[in-house]
Amino acid sequence: MKLPEIALGAWAWGNDGIFGPDIPEKALRPVFDAAMENGLNLWDTAFAYGMGTSEKILAGFLKGLPRDSFIISDKFTPQCAGRLPDAFTEMIELQLEILGLDSFDIYWIHNVWGAPRWIKELAEYYEGRDDVPLLGVSNHNLAELKQAEAILGEHGLKLSAVQNHYSLINRSSEKSGILDYCRENGLTFFSYMVLEQGALTCRYDAAHPMPERSERGRTYNRMLDKLEPLYAQLKKLANKYGVKAAQIPVAWAIAKGTLPIVGVTKTGQVEDAVRAANLTLSAEDMAELERIADGLGLNTVRVWEKTML
Ligand SMILES: NC(=O)c1ccc[n+]([C@@H]2O[C@H](COP(=O)([O-])OP(=O)(O)OC[C@H]3O[C@@H](n4cnc5c(N)ncnc54)[C@H](OP(=O)(O)O)[C@@H]3O)[C@@H](O)[C@H]2O)c1
């Protein structure tokens, strides 16, 4: 399967209060169409994104499209599964039903809650089948992902990908050696929240905060003033390369050897993602961005996460 350089994330489509006011389905249709027209056909979702809402919206857009024209990346979220012995099978089959698909292209264990039970169940579910997707783990540290890899191996399956929070202001997956491990062992590292849910786009600042009644507003609004030195550098580079500031963190994540998943809610953001995929930052500009970001000393580890160090 050929993966594009950027995946698109549909968490905000779940309308679960993380991003702010609900986004109506009809506003997302042009976003989906613009992405597909531009070759961005890898969609990342989860049942947890609005308890099936994100998957349902995506399903409506996928209807009637040739199966090989899109790539679906979905997740098993342990906290959403029931308590019965066949909870894994029930959940994965419910997700396929919501999406109207026979198979996934990429399937993840969303986090380590209850580990290693769910990776074992994933392995047992797919062992010996001919419709095995790329299998991945998310929010796993190095020891946890190696354990998952070993369990899959016992069932003749391969761990193909890791999906963790990774941005200019959250590089713990890099500093803990996960990025190197992925590169050395042929695993694709998917970086999520490279834009810190909009906080690294220069669209928001202390005078223009994120929606107050949103989880991201509660997280990032208190650090928008501290981000000013990074905003100044992002704007300087945007000017130098003739791009938008929001494209710089995405281009940085690609240059670091990762596959960023960018959350999109507007057609212009799809266009920015396309341009970011074609933007090459110089080594000096990459280093300076990291120096400034590291110097801010911000902690953006979210409630469902841990530091990977
Ligand atoms: N595995 C996990 O545990 C996990 C956790 C988090 C995310 N993810 C995945 O990663 C994806 C990305 O994360 P995310 O959506 O939370 O955050 P993100 O990609 O860092 O930020 C997305 C938000 O930034 C804004 N944005 C995007 N492009 C922009 C542009 N060009 N200019 C200005 N603003 C722009 C949009 O919000 P506004 O327009 O509203 O400002 C958008 O909703 C998710 O959708 C999900 O698929 C996975």
C-alpha cells in the first residue's frame, strides 16, 4: 500500500467538545472532496471520536467510491469496548459496519489501557486471515511497543506503525528513541497533533484565543502568550519560503521522517497540507525552530497521554 506523505485526521468531526462548537456534516463534505482531489486519501479516525460520529460522517463521504481510492486508518479504543469476553470482535465489527467496509487498511490499538490484553486479541482476530491491515499501536512507549511487536510476532503478524503525539513542542517520542527505533525497524511513525490542535498555526494568540468552551481552549489558551517567540519564528519562515505559518510545523514533521496526521475542518487547511508536503526547510531553519521551541519549556502532554521518556 502506498501511503501519502500526510494523513488527514477526523477527530474534530466527532463533535465531542474537544475542538469547540459542532461542525455540521455539510461543512465537511467540501473538505473531504478537496482532499481526495489532491491525493490526500488517508483518513484517520476512531470510534472514540464522538462515539462513532466521526466514522459515520466519513462513511457517508466514502459511499460509492472505489475501495482502492481511499485508505482508512481506524482504532480500537479499550475504554470504549464492553466488558464481555468478545468485546474486541464486537467493537471491530461494529466499526466496519458503521464505515460500511469489509476491511480496514490500518488498524491501531489506541492506548495501553488493559495492556497487553487487546494486542493479544488483535493478534488472535487477524491470525491466518488474508485481510490483515497494517497493524499499529498508539500512545505506546518504546518498551510497550516492543512488547506489542513480540506478541504480534508470536501470531505470525507484524507491527507496522506507531502513532504518537509529536510536534515542535512535544518531542518525547524522538528523545526516547522511538523515532530511531521505527526508522531502523521499518515501522512508519505517524505523528499526531503536529499543529497542537491549532496552537501552532499562528491563527490563535493571547488576543485571539481558542473557543473557550472547548477542551483545547482549556489546554492551550493559558500558553498562547508563551508561544510568542515560536510564532515570530514561524511567521519569519513563512515569509522566507512564501508559505503560511501553519505549513511550517507540518513540513518540519515530514522532514523528521514522520507521517503527520493533520486534523482538517476547512478546505483551505487541506490546501495548506498539500503545500506543506512540498515544502523543504533548510537544516539551519529546522535547528533554529527546535532551539526556540525547546527553550519554551512547555508541557503539552494531554490527559490520555504520558511522556515517552
Ligand atoms: N492516537 C491518538 O491518541 C490521537 C490523539 C490525537 C489526535 N489523533 C489523530 O491525529 C489527528 C490530528 O490531531 P488533531 O486534529 O487533534 O490536531 P492537529 O492536527 O494538531 O490540529 C488540527 C486543528 O488545527 C487547525 N488547523 C489545521 N490545519 C490548519 C491550517 N492550515 N491553518 C490553520 N489552522 C489549521 C484546525 O482547527 P481550527 O480550524 O478549528 O482552528 C484543526 O482542527 C486527529 O484528527 C486524529 O485523527 C490521534
